[in-house]
Amino acid sequence: MRRSGRSGPAALLALAALTLATACHPVRATPLLAPGAHGPAVRDLQARLAQLHLLDHTPTGRYATETATALRTFQKQAGLPQTGAYTTADRAALNSRTHKPKHDELHYQGTPRNQPGKHFD
């Protein structure tokens, strides 16, 4: 009976080569969003930052100064580079600390929290 797949020394060599290649070429954090961006992905980011009490207003879907400042605070807390640009590394860290925003967290239908009558970015 013949087995499929690698086993023994050949498998160990293949695993060692893969490990070495990964160590020599680490995965880079890919930028996803930056100030000036807008849309549902920004709204999701803002809602997650609000869950952590880092953003004190209703998600607008516009990535401006307050969103970048809140993200820098999160990046500092998570030990990530403090760029203010949202990367894949930031998304992974943020998603592990928050839950998927509910509809009312994404589309609040009242005045912004803690700032009646004030419009935020």
C-alpha cells in the first residue's frame, strides 16, 4: 500500500525551507485605509474604535483627523507602528479586540455621543 504525501527527511527539509523563506521575507502590513478615505470600511473602523472608547462620536464613514488620532492611540496600545493609516496588521489586532459592529453601531440615528449638535469627521 502506497501513502500519499511527504514523510520523513524530505518532509522535514521542505518544512525547514518554508520556515527559512518566511523568516527571511516577513509579511509586511499592507495599507488598507488612510485619511481621505470614505465608505463602509471606514464606518466599520470607526465603530470598532468607538467600542474601545477611542473614538467619541458616531461613525460617519469619512476618515479624517479624529479617526487617524484614534487609530494612532490604538496602534500605540497594541504595540504597532503609530502611522494613523489602517493596515492589515491593525485590522487583525482591532478585530481580535472588538466584535463585528451591529447596524445601530454603524448607523446611529441621533446626535453624536457626548457632543450634542456637533458634527464630526
